Amino acid sequence: MKQLSYLSAFFLLLCAAPQLRAQCFELVWSDEFSINGPPNPATWGYDLGTGQGGWGNQEIQTYTSNAQNVRVAGGMLVIEAHKVNNVWTSARIQSQGKKSFTYGKVQFRAKLPAGVGTWPALWLLGDDVTSEGWPACGEIDVMEHVGKDPGRVHGSLHTPSSSGATVNTGTINIADFATNFHDYEVRWTADAIAFQVDGNTYYTYQPALQNPANWPYNNGFFMIMNIAMGGIFGSADQYETGGLQNGVDPGLTTARMEVDYVRVYQEVASVAISGTENVTPFATGLAYTVSNLAEGTFNWTVPAGAVITAGQGTPTITVNWGDSSGEVAVAAVGACNTYTASLGVNTVTVPQTGSYILDDFEDSNHDRWTANPGAGNSFTFTESDGALSIAYAITAPGAIPTAVLQLEQLVDLSTYSKMRVRAKTFNTSGTVSMRIDLFDQQGTATNASPVFKLEPLQDDGQYTIYEHDFSGDWLSSSPNIGALTDSSRIAGLNLYINYGLFGAAGSDELWLDYIEMVDPQVVNGLSEVLAAAGLEVYPNPAQHSLTLRTTTIPAQWPNVTCQLYNQQGVTLSAQPWTNPSVPLAFDVRHFPAGVYFLSLQAGRTVVTKKVILQ
């Protein structure tokens, strides 16, 4: 009646209030104890030893993590106290730092031990116990039972206002506590905590005016399960000796509590998906989970090329990824509502060979490049003969004319940090200047000094290789000063042309032959040594065969090994090329369509050509 009166008064005070909504709880988490062995270490830890002052209660047992005291067996959590040589051992497990909750219904289904001197407990303790101490952190004893008073189950709260004493408490009689399982639970809201057994409420705590002293219950609480022996609550006077709280039936040698499950229910406004957001192409065994709904029907979808290998219809799926980015999505029907959620997943390429080509302009497709010249300026892109021509007309260099390369997939360049750009220009206008910044998936760019300026500029119309090692140069100055570019998630690059304070009005042209990234500690990249041989791959794109030839026969030809590999770095074909005057052919009829790489390696020098199979 108190709650009804309160709600009525609340309604009268707020005449225009919307219709009140009944509480509806969804199962958001559970431990069903389905895997035999120790309790799941991702959720449960152990309190060990005798604690200060017998865990503050003059208890006589020693807590262990031994299997004889605590284990999962037959779909149950078993906590068992044993007396050996007149010494009691038992177990206390807790989810501190691993799993905690604020509000909702917390439910333990358990069968309790019998025996005078036993003191089993299923309870919750505030996360801030280590910082605020007890009882300021608050305590919720969902179930306590003492064997000296068999069948009487206690539900209690400990707060600063009670000086930690058991003042706010209620009891219920459960005659078959030791022979049958029962649901011991609390319903916890921002206003009240109700104690229940099998859904029947027997005590509600609801202070009229809340304050930190009587209501430390607005923060996270973790779970604890244990069997204590003796102590200030469990000890039986008739068996006590030496003035200690050690009153346990001397004929008792073991006490066993079984927990069928622990479940947490909460009101759910929306759901989310947790899982890996950046994956390598064709990664396997990826797990995606609805993070705050554990029960219902779940219809999952994944992008084309990805396959759900397990878990469809459940809260967690296992996925084998394809080679494209996309969304993992779910439509979930719970007890209270239907929920939808999605998670964007980016495919991240991890280079596997000596170099990784960002673009070599071999496919006559420069759609990955976007012109952003700024007002009053223009770019013209032309791709031919394996190179990209950028002709520009600049009247406002202060607009920061930029050509942007957006990669088809994110690339991990944390190791492949050295950029090599082969470019040429005649610089007839005297206005050609170039700078390149890499940027990550968040748009954070390597625009803090030192930056990669392609200088000193060679303006003789011959190709020149410009290099810069970004190792240690991932810092950004704009828009977030001091932010670091995520080198493991590079999304593209900005090529600034005739830009900024040192730019000038003018028109000119430059050519890019390739832009590649290499591991500065391992290889030289697409080196001049092999490049001088004028390597060509044809046809490209190809359907049946690929041929590699040189346009210039070098005087000295090193021992060259050629490998054809896919985007995952898996070598599909390999053969030596001993005579450069004889073209080298690869049979590709049995490979699926897609992007591949042809790698030529001579010692520590590697040349990589991108090829497309149709």
C-alpha cells in the first residue's frame, strides 16, 4: 500500500505526467554452470585464507580455491565445506572487478546445506568497497541461512545508517531448503529493494527520504557466494568452546551448497553488439554478441562474403569473414520488446611480404583518388602506362589543394612504416611542391612536424624515388593537437600539391608511378635495381594466364624468386626466374576472381606488382 499511495500522490502532483509503464525485465546475463571444472575465471575470483578477524565475523573456516571446496559439476556450482583433522575449509567466490550490476533482479537458484554451525550466503557488495570501505559501500544479503535455525531464510541490508548491523532485515520459512532448489532473489530499483523466494516477496526496504547513509545503492554491486562455518551469526552456543564463535556440530564433517544458476534481469532500452570491429580479410572464428540481452530469439545478418558458422538464433554468433567491410546486424525479440542493433566491421589488410603497394596505377582505375583542390583551383587525373598524371591549375594555394587516396580496406602499417613514392615532374611553372600525410579510420592524420615533403624536388622529367619513414612520426596537430594517428588502421593519404604559404598561382603537371610502404628494417621495397629492368605484367586484368617480362635485359641478373599470393599473404604459386630474356608465365585459371600480388624477391630486395584476375 505504501507504494500505491506514493504513486497516487505522485500522479496527483504531476497531473500532466505520461502513462506509467509497468516494469519489464529482460535476462541480460547468466551463469548456468554448464562447463565442468573450476568456475569461469572470466566472471569469478576467489577470496582465500582466514581473513582479518575470521572475515570480520569470527568465522572458523579457511577459504581455498581447491576443487574439493569449489567446482562446477553436473550443471551445478558446488561449494563444499570439509572438516579434516578438526580444521574446516570452504570456498567463497566473487565477481569483483569482473561482473557487476546496478538495479534489476538478481536471482540465485540454490539448494542449501544443513547442519548446525553452517552459514551459507548469496549476496552482493558495492564495487566501491575498496575505496569507500564497508558499510559505506553497501551490502545486500540476498540469502543467508544458519543451520542452528533450520528453514529460516534471511534477507538483509547493511548501510552506514545501521552502522553495518543487521537492522534492515526480513525472514521467510523454507522447510525444504536442503532438499529442493529455490529461487532466492532481489528486485532492486532506484527506490526500493524487495526480497523474494520463488517470486514471493517477504521483505521490502524503501526509505522515505534517501541519503548516502541509508541508501548506498545507486552504484554497481558484485556477486558473492560462500559457506561460512561458525562466526557471530552461524555459531551455536551449545557447541562453543574457549569463548570463541566456533559452535559447529562436532559430528558434522561436510556441508554442501549447490547453485543451479545465477541470473540477472534488467530493464533494457536498447541493445548493442560487441565484437571485433577491425578484422583481417578471411579471418575465421570471429565472435559477435548482443551485449545486454541474453534470452530471446535472434536473427543475425552479415555482409556478403561472410558466413555465420555457429550461433544463429542465439545471443552469440561465430563468423568467418570475407574480404569486404560491412555490418553485422541483429534483430532480437526479447520478453519485453523487439530490438535491433548493428556494428560496422572494417576489413584490415596486414602486409605479408616485403612491400605493400598503396597504388601502382596498373589497373587503369583511379576511382580511389578524389580531387579536393579548393575554391578557384582544379585537378585533372589521367591514368596511362601504369602511372597517374595530375595536372593542376592553382589560383588559391591557401585553399590547400589536396588529392585524396581512399584505400579500399584499412591497412596495418605499424610495421610497414616507410613510404616510397616514385614520381616525376618538369616543374615548368616553378610551382610544383608535394607533401603526403597518412590518415587513419578516424581521420587523424600525420600532419605534425616532421611531415613528408617530397624534396629536394627533381624537375628533370625523370622518375625519382622519395622516401619517408613514419616510425615515430604518427603525431597529429589538427584537428586534435597531440593525437596519434593509428598506424594499425590506415585508411588513406592526403597528397598536397602547390599548397599553403609557400604555394603560388600556376599550372603544371606531375606523374606518380607508385606509392608503396615497406618495413624499413627488412627490405628495400620496389627498388631501382629491379625496376631498371622494366618489369611488365600482362595481361592485367587476366583470366587464364599471367606473363612477366622485362623490357630491358640487365647486364647482371640476380637469383630471382617469383611468388603469386592473395590478399591474405597465402602463396598460391612460386617459381624461380633464372633467365630474364625468357618471359615467366603463371597459370591462373583455377584461382577465383579478385586482387592478387606478384612478388619478385632477390635477396633482401622485393618488387611487388598488383594484378587482377577476372
